[in-house]
Amino acid sequence: MLWMMAQLRAMAPMEHASAAGTQATGALKVRPDAVAGSFYPSNAKALSAMIDEFLAQASATLDAEPLLVPLHDPILAAVAPHAGYPYSGPVAAAVYAALWGRSYARVVVIAPSHFESFDFTSVYDGDAYRTPLGNVPVDKAFARQLVEMSPELRFSGHGHDPTPAGAEHSIEVQLPWLKKVLGDFEVVPIVMGNQSYEASRALGVALAKLAKAEAQDGKTLVLASSDLSHFHPRNEAMRIDGQALSALESWDYFSMSRNFQMRIWEACGGAPMVAAMIYAERMGANQAVLLKYANSGDITGEDSSVVGYGAAVFVKSSREKTADEPFSLSEEEKSELLALARRSVEHVVREGEAYEPPASASEALNQQRGAFVTLREKNGSLRGCVGYTSAIKPLYLTVRDTATLAAMRDSRFTPVSVAELSNLDYEISVLSPLRRVTDVEQIRIGEHGLLMKNGDREGLLLPQVPVEQDWDRLTFLEETCAKARLRPGCWKDENTDIFSFTAVVFGEDQS
């Protein structure tokens, strides 16, 4: 493997002196294989042999775990890394081994932009992408229809055509793999300049609508090209990547998008991953399968600064997924969190600064979890309620933060005073991952909380609220619209996303 890396580095300067721009072949616009010779061999025979070796190793793993991706379950979307083959090849091969022998008319490859900044989603305006294994034609008819479906999408060479700053590799490196395992297919190359949730949603929804309009189910594969965290020590990278991949397996793409944008988690193709998940979900996929995770340190032996790589597929399976063990807290852990919430409020009110708690020894309290802290007066009146909907910190620090914010920053109330401290009761709600509601009949009063989002407006109500208010399902939906400052009936709008979650709820009189 080290020999391969040396060979690739040695080939790069000689073989790419002429690949500075998009090439015109007759009347066709063909995007060159600009990183062949650096990210992967430019020689077709050497490239084919390298891919074969990686696929053989990955196939052996899949053969040993035949239930990981059942042979006949349709794979609707996937995530594969885009680093140099010697580094990310063993991980990428897990995806491509799972795709081996399957048939797709087209592959939509969604990628980030490493070298250019633009505020839209760029659909390639050319005719083909060149690879050492042959050109891959663009499905121009599909691309044209796609661009017409959303103002977020535009025909463009941005993110595709090589620039003086560098040649975008994130689509190019996927194509030799696809040529090898699928043979003939057409590609729809897409680079996302806008990394927002709204941009991912617009692309994922448009792709699903267009794919559903076709007569043949399963004709389209959507592939998100993404590496994970960059340049952290190995243990830290594994922690960050593990959190993002756990959300992927839970299908909590809303939290993924939010945490990628806030740089709490990292993925240079985070928005493409979210778009692919939205597409797959709306096409009927019901299982997210993590095939492999590794990082560059596994190849180089260097642990001080690594890049993470993950491989996953989104499957439409007829098999019931084994239910995960539900998150729970012991009575001691609940008591620890309630005491921490009270101590945090009393400290900030009396001292005017945030409380710095000692590290918790509890494994559960060190998990990253969303949570809300609710403050009530002894007569039951609400005095403050603030929370983190996404898992952004260890649970004990989330409770410290949200208790402090509920006391001092809930815009509905004045800050808590010293005189009020003895009159407060505390309740904590620890949230599950978020999952989009595909059928409102699935919402269960007393079990589910709701988060509703439409554009830049969103609102959340905890599971205990409709019980306390004696609401039925319809009232719960309407009240969540109101919480999001949206018009009545907004939950019926196709541009509204409704996410449900469960919560572990406990208070000082319940623990």
C-alpha cells in the first residue's frame, strides 16, 4: 500500500500538466479526469487492478456478513468517501462491493465544493466526465428536468470545471468505481455550493419527485460523496465521526445538517449526505446500514492528525429492523442531572456566571443528547423552558446549559431572581434522535414530541405538553404550527417537515 502511495505521488506532476481545463471533444463538453495520477492511477490497467483488489477484500467482508445488505433489498442511495484511493479505497470499496451486480440507468453523484464558493446547487452543464476506464455520459434529459424543479438548482460549470485553485475531485473519484461495478450508466453530476438544510431538502425532494415520475422503480441511484472529520487526533476523530454516523443510522438527518453547519460534527460532504438521505426516505428506504468506518491513520499509522471515512447504504428492506435498546437513565443518574440543573440555576442567579460542573463519571451522562429543562413555580406555573433539540454536547453539560438558559434567557419571562430560587421545581426531558413523520396517524399522544419546520421557521413541543393540555392529535399539530409561528394547517403544506421524537421525562417529584 505504501508503494502505491509513492507511485501515485510520483505520477501526479508528469501526467497532469495538460489537464488544466474542461476539454471540448468535437461539439461535446467533456470534463477531464483531472486528478488521475494523483488520487488514483491514470493507467487504466493499473486502476482496474487496484479497484479489483479493494473490491475483493470488501466482498469477503460482505460474504462473511450476508445479512448486512441482503442481496435482493434495493439500495436507493449510498455514501462513499472521496479521498485518494490508497487512503479511502478500503472504505469506498464496501459501498461498491454492495452495488456489484446491481443495475441502474443513472447515478446522481452529489458532492461538495472544495475550491469554489457559490450559493447554489450546480448541475453540470457538460456532456460527459472522462475517466481512464472510459467516458461517463451525462443524463442531460434528467438533469434538465431536475433544474426546472427548484430555483436552488442551476446548470453550471462551477464546482465541476477545473480552476486555477484546483480541480474538484469529489465526483471524479467515484466514477471509476461506478464504471467498474455498474458498467454502462449515465451520470448526473451535482456540486452543492450552499450547504444549508434548505438546499439539501430542495435537492433531495426534487430528486425523489423526478425519480417517482419514472415508470421504472429503482432506476436511479443517488450517491453522496463525503469524507468525515479532518485533521484531529485519532481518538477525537473517532468520537466525532461516531456521533455523526450514529445519527445517520438513526436517520436523524435534521440534526446532522444542523451540527455540520455549526461545525460540531464534520463532513466535507455533509449537505450531500443529507440530500441523499432525504431522497432515499421519500423513495421508501427504511434502513440505513453503516458498512465500514476507518480513517487515514489506519493506512499511514499516523495518529496525531487523521481524516475519517464512512461507507453507508440506504435500503428499502422488507425485513423488520431489530429495535435498538431504548435510551434510559438510572434513578441515580436522574438525581444527578436534577441536582446539576438546580445548582446551575442557583449559581448563575447568585454569582452572575455559568456553573462549571465536575466531569460526570456516568457513561450515559457523557453521551451527546438533546435535552430541555423546564422550570415551574410551586403552584405549577411555567417559569422557563429552553432546550437543545440536537445532540451537541455531553448530556450533563447540555442540562447545565439549558437550565441556565431557562432561568436567564427565556424571552417569555424576566430572569429568575434570588428570591424565587426556593420556589422552583425542575423537570428534564432527554430527547431521542429526530425522525421525519411520513404519516401523521403515526403520532401518538403522550409518547411523541413534535418539531415542525418550514423555511426559516420552526417550533417544538415536548411529549408531555399535549397530555397536560388534553389535546388530541389534530390540536397537537395545530399548536405546533402556532409554536413555529406558521399559519393554521401548516402541517399539511408539502414544504413543512414534521419530525417526531420521544423523551425520557423526569422531575424532582418524579425521580
